[in-house]
Amino acid sequence: MTDTTPALRLDGIVKTFPGVRALDGVSLELLPGEVHALMGENGAGKSTLMKVLGGIHQPDAGTIYIAETPVVMTSPQQAKREGVVFIHQELSLADELTVAENIFLGELPRKSLGRVDWQTLYGNTDRILKTLNVGFDARTRVGDLSIANQQMVEIARALTVDPRAVIFDEPTASLTDAEKVVLFEVIADLQSRGVGVIYISHRMEEIFKITDRISVLRDGQYRGTLNTAETDEEEVTQLMIGRKLDLSRNESHHEMGDVALEVRNLSCGDLFRDVSFTVRRGEVVGFYGLVGAGRTEIAETIFGLRDPSGGQILLNGEEVRIHSPQDAIRRGISLVPEDRKGQGLILGMNCRDNMTLPQVDDMTAGPFVSDGAEVAIFDQYRDKLDIRTPGWRQMVGNLSGGNQQKIVIGKWLSMRPEVLIVDEPTRGIDVGSKSEIHNLIRDLAAQGYAVIVISSEMPEVLHVSDRIVAMYSGRVMREFTSEEVTEDSLIQAISGIGGDKVA
């Protein structure tokens, strides 16, 4: 980084929505050729700031500068013309169109009489895809690609122009380790060409691996910028949340009760086989394994979303047959799904209605739902879970990730389950909200709930679990107590090493 003239600069940006000041005089600069992390808790203002930069929101005050020239961003199209390109976390692709048509949508090369120049389109697309080292070509239908490959198509869009700045919003959320390597190579190439990169992520290991500087927002305010090489995770975290985090292993000790859930030799086709475990009241049992190990599929089978091909499920010592989620709910089993936005919430519905949705039938007075009963349930769990929202009328889609997750958990706690299954409890959630969710899980166990936690993050499963079930390729490899588990033994178990110790 030799050029000290910013590629772009935001100065004193203010943005207010009804009832909330989302940005309060935020300033940020991006130098040519630097990778600049933007961090903060969910709800800190990161997305709003980027929407102002991208022309989606107009600021109430403040100025955007491109190479020290003030500009007014009126639309995403103008932002792109100014050389500011966004790679959004939420995919915005047309499934029925080809990769080439998606990448050049709105900018298709034309022949005479306005006909599409398909040869040029496919040739330009394949040249871009070659730099990304992907396993599909320009003619592939986007709907046939995996989520990870669709993310690579989004990234390819940024390479169709000569950008000044590229903004990546949680770009690795759906990528494999191999695809992450390719992404980081693309970022390094952009950097070598003098392109500035703003990198938004909750993943500290990525931030410290690829960024030059880190800017932090908290509660809509700018809190400072740190040189990545001169700081550490603890300092960044304290700047983000204003306090230290408890990152220790689970060492809590409280009374555990009888076995609430027992699974014996449960199988589901080729997804998993002969899985056995127990969960006691007051206990958190963590499931850890690589993608495809069968963890989520076990939860879905217990919850009645999949039919088992063999084995038994016992509640309080009695075998039960669960053929649907309704059966599971009646038996006292609840599932907080991995995809809270797609499976756990209706984003266009308010907080109260999301939380009470499973029990609407029980709150009817004649043909009408009792508003008072619904509000009472929402108020109870808003206070119990510390859900931060102006009120029950707030649309769930406007909440931070951490508060959305609390709404899902509250929805199922209000059903008073005996067994609570939580799949990837903190995916896409900032470090501060992660700590709150972890404490909530431990508190639920202390209250006597039998809890299963499925997680892809080793620190998380170590922090919350009393016992850990390690899975590999659809089988339980080992079971560890929190006292005996080590990181090495856990990694070996989920990698299929030590087959002689299969549980």
C-alpha cells in the first residue's frame, strides 16, 4: 500500500429509521490495495453503512468521497459505475438463467438489431471463471449449482468491471475450505491491482489472516481503527462489545436428572446408522463432526422430519413413534433449525406472531386469536431471553441475527419442551451475541431442560457441552465428557481416526 489517497471515504454518515439511529456520524476510509475489515455486533450498523455506500439508503447527513471527489450515491447502478462493487451475503441470482446470463445481467453483449452475442458472452464468462478455478462453465444453469458455487458466481460478478473497491459481506459463510483458498487468492489478486477491499465477517481467523486494518462499529457509532498486525482478538472483541468474553471451556456443575431422551441404534438409510446416545435433564450434549457426518439428519429424524429405517427413540424410558413434527411437539421435543431465516422464522411477520405461531390453535377465542395471550407470551420470553426490540410489532427481518435466534428459541421454549435441539445456534452471529446464546444454553440446562447442541465450531461445542458425541460419515465414533476431551482427540474422532474405539 503506497498510495495514501483513499479509494473511497465516508465522512460523518448519519442514518435514522423510525425509532432508531442506525448510524451516528460514522467515518471510514479505504486505501487502494488494502483489505480493510469492518466489524461489529449484529445491529452495530455495518449493513446500513454499506447500503448507504451502495446507494440503497440515502444518508441524513455526511458525505461519500470517491478518490476525494464528493459523490451522491443514488442507486446500486451508480455505485457500480463509480467502481464500488458488492458481494452480498444473501444471494441474488436467477436460478433459471445460466451462469453467464447472471454474471452479465443487464449488460449482455449485443450484435446488430439488439441480438445477444452469445459467443462473446460465454467467452468473457469462461475467462472470469478460469481465474476462480471453479468446476462449472458459462452455460451451467445457476439453479443446478450448490450454494457454495452460487456464491462463486456472485464473486465473479465483481470481476466484470474495473473496480476501485469491492465489498465482501460474509463471503465464506457457504464456502468449503478449498473454495475459501480460491476466494483469498482472488482478494490477493484484487489487492495487487490496487483495488481496495472492505471485508465484513464475524470470523476472527479470516480477519487476522487477510486484512491490513480493522474498523469497528458499536451501536451505530465508529469506535476506532486498528492495524491488524498490531492487535489481537481480545482487543478487537472488547472494542466491539465493550467487555471481555468468557471463552473458557464448560466447567459448570449442577444437578442432572433422569434420562429424558434415549436413542438406540437409530438409522436413516445412508445418512446415518446405528446411532445411540442419551440426554439427561439438566445436560447439554454436543454433536460435533464434519459436513455430511449426519448430525443434522439425526436431529431431523428425532423431530419427525425424516422417517428412520431402524432403531428406537425413547422419551422418559418409553418408546415413541414420531412420524411428523406435530408428533414431536406433542411429545415435548422442539428443534431450533440450522437455517433460522429459511426454516425458523417468517421475516415479514412481527416478533409476537413469529414467537406464538406453533400454538395459535391453542389461543383462539371463537374464530379469533387472543391478542392478549399472544402478547403475554412474547413479553415473557422477551424479558427471559433479553430480546432487544422496540416492541412486538417490529418485523423479525429488521432484528439482528442474535435477536432473531432468540425469537426462534423463545418460540420453542414457550411450548415448554422436555428436549430442546439447537442446530448451529450461533451461525452468522457476532461474538457478543454468541456469548449470550452460549450462556442461555447453559442456563436452560441448569433449569432442567435436556439440550442437544449441533455445532461446526469446536470452541462452541467445548464451551457449552457436558458431553460431546463425535461423528464421522454417519456413525458415532467417540463420546467424550467435558473433562476428558482434548482438541486432538476430538479432531481425530471426527476424521475417522481411531476406528477401534467406535462407540
